[in-house]
Amino acid sequence: MARLSGKVALVTGGGQGVGRGIALALAAQGSAVVISGRTESRLKDTAGEITERGGKAHTVVGDVGERVDVDHMVAETVREFGRLDVLVNNAQSSVQRPLEQTSYDDVELSYRSGPLATLHAMQSALPHLKSSRGSIVNLGSSAAVQGEANFAAYAMAKEAVRGLSRVAAREWGVYGIRVNVICPAALSPAAEAYFTAHPEKAERVLAGIPLGRMGDPEGDIGRAVAALVSDDMAYLTGATLMLEGVGR
């Protein structure tokens, strides 16, 4: 039996990149998956892949930067499948520019779509995760952990997500809810575009990965998340997993 049979997961930003990979991997392990995002066509494409493989998927269009949309995502998940076991806060918007040029608007965008969206989704999902003794996976970033140049607003937001996650792990452990963070390095469309525009950066990144490659969104990142939210990892909470081909 698949390790997530009977479970229901909500993945924000599940229409592309790492979110898509996570959604596909969760479905492959038997979970019904609700994928949310702002672009309906991408959501439908991912949902179609899941159903073609024999899985169950549902889509919800919305912006995680809007609290009403986040509440709707959670409510639709429970309405469609009757429960919620896994919440993956993957969606994030940001702008990269040098620190001295970083504006309030840059920071506000990163925070509204990152830690604030994560907080709102966790709060909205809490009653359902209490019932299921579920699991939350929030997305951090190695760019934030290392302090990558030109990532000031993004790094601020991602480290806020990690702090929030550690607090939630302590407060919500009494309900049997586990809260963990992953920092993935995967060859998503956004990463491909960035490396194409900055080939010297791509060379440096690959040179620093002992495994010699970027992670695959489904095979490396998604499958790790599927393991993380399963009973196999039932005693791990408040942790950050560096899924980037090398430990830090």
C-alpha cells in the first residue's frame, strides 16, 4: 500500500516547478492533492498529470497573498475531499536586486506571499490538522541560509518562514501536528531561466554540489516531502532539511 493512501494534501503554488514536483510525488504515494495558484492553466496541467497516473486532484485558483483566497483554498480542500492531512506552503513571489536598491515594495511582496501567506494557511488549516494529526511542510531557501547576494527581500522572508515554523512545531506538537522546513535546490523553470541569464552563476552552483547536478522537482524534492509527511518520519518536527545535494 502507498504510504500516503487515504491522505489529503494542499500544495500552494502547485502548478509549476517545485510545487508541481511535490504535488506529483504526493499523489504517487496515494494522497489526494489539491493544488492552488494564480494561473489556472498550469494548475489544470498538473492536475491532469495526476489523474492520468491514476491519482486524485483538484484545483483552486487564488493568490496566497490574499487572506480570503488562502481561507478559500483550505475550505475547498475539505469540501472536496472531506479532510486535510498535509499542508505544503510552497508559493512565493519575490524580486531580486542589490541590497542598496531593495525597496519597501520588494520586501512587502516577499513577506505577503511568503511568511504572511504561510501564517495564514497554517492558521486556516489548524482545525483540520488537529483532527488528522497532520503535517506541515514550509519552504525555506539555501539562498537565505547562506545570504546570497541580491536576495535581500527574499532571504528576509524565507528566514521568517523558518522562525515561524520552529514556533509552530513547539506550540502545535501537543496536537500531534509536525511542522518542518525544506530548503530545496531544484532545476525548476525559474531556476533554469535564472541560470540561462547567469551562466557563470550556474557553473559555480554546480561546482559546489558534490552530486554534480541540481535536484529534480519530483524525483528528488517531491519524494523527500512525501517521505517527510509520512509515518516514517513521525518523530521529526521543527527541523530544516537542506535538499540541495550537500549539507551546510
